[in-house]
Amino acid sequence: MSCQECLASEEPGLIPSFVRCPKCHSWRCRHDLDWCPGHIIHPALSKELVKLSEESDFDSTSIVRSHSPTPGPCRSCVNSGHTDALQACSGLQTVLCPSRARPFHELGLDSAYCPECITEYQGRRCLCGAVWLCDACSVADYPSHAHLISCPRCGATYCTKEDWCQYCYFCRICRQTAICFGCQARENGDVEAEEMSGEGSHSLTAYERCLECRLFMCNECCSTGKDGVAQCSGCQRWMCGRCSNGADRCHSCFLSDMF
């Protein structure tokens, strides 16, 4: 959207079309910055409030936030490395989430929490820092949407993003979580699988990875063929149901058969 269109669509009392970047103090189109709506201070966040907010007739004006809409640094300042962007939530499952707050979402503006709001309400963050869940999404218990898991033994939070928090295995089929590497090391690095298993968890040694998409799958789901999990009849490696798509050979073995 161009700045001329912003001016034409501007309504009194809403987000202004042009604002000064708080870092470089240059005038910027409102689409050139992130906005912080302020964290929710009333009513108290709860699963009931999140459920109520998802109804079509929910009155968003009943939500009281800690401050009025505040612009964050512009894209140029963030891209140049002079400052950090505002903290975006990875949940995005409720209109109470800062990344879906009104009226920013309707106006096509990016919204997130400023450092003051993060300090006030920490939410939930994985150990590597790549994934953060806001206070509203944390209360709503949306960790699976944000790729967050917790070690069933020590409770430490990890993300399941590829090449980030590779310290805790999580089966994408049955959704059970292994104890993390730290717990494994504290007990015994060579302990057998049955000695490490606990309620709602698997051993770290009891996992395979899909040959194609690299998602983790526990040996139990692999051995039972749950949800279409298949073993390639050629290389004997495992594929999740989505990647196998009912085939008994992986893509590489299929191509080698053709040529």
C-alpha cells in the first residue's frame, strides 16, 4: 500500500499515516514500522477470555492495554543492525496476541511487543531464542502452533524448528517428547531406552527421522506404521506418511530404479 493510499484511508483516532521512527527520527509511512499495542492489563488473561475473543461479536474495545499504539523502529534501522525489531509472537492463534491485535491486523500493519511489554509479561521462550510465545498465546496453551515443546522431566522449553533447538526430540506422529539432552547427560549418557522412558516421554535413542522432510518419529510409530509411516523397501530408511504418500520407495530409490 502506498503512502497516498494510507492518507486517503486514514480515519480520525486510528493509527496515523505518517510517524517518526523512534530510533532515527525520520518520518515514515505507518507500514514501514512495527507497532506495539501494549500488553493486556484488563480483564485478566485466561483460557475463557481467549475463547470469548474468538467469537465474531467480541468487543475488542473492552480490552484495556498498558499503553496506546506505539511505533517501533523502522525497517531501515532494523535492517542496518542499529537496533532490534519488536518481539513478534510465534503463536498467532488469538486476536489477543500482539501480532493479531486490532486495528493493526485489519490495516495490514505488523504488530509486536516492545521491550517494556516483554519485561512485564515474559510469555514463553525456547532456550535458543528463535521462538517466543506471548502471554495470551501462552495462557491459551498454543505451544504446538509455535513449535514449542517441554522436556517431560525438567520442564525446559525447546523449539522444534530445524537446526535450532536440537536438544529435545519430539515425535510428530504421536506427539510424545523425549527427555532432553541435559537430563540424559545428568543421568547417564549410555543408559538404555527402557531406563530413560517416563510417562509421556520416549528415549532419545528411540527416534528416527523422515528421509525426506527430516521430522522426528519415534520407533514405536515407525514399527506400527502409524499414520502412514513407511520404510523404504530400497534403502530401508523411514518416511512420514505425508512424504511416503502410500509409496514403498523413497524418491531417491525411485529415481535410481528408473535410470
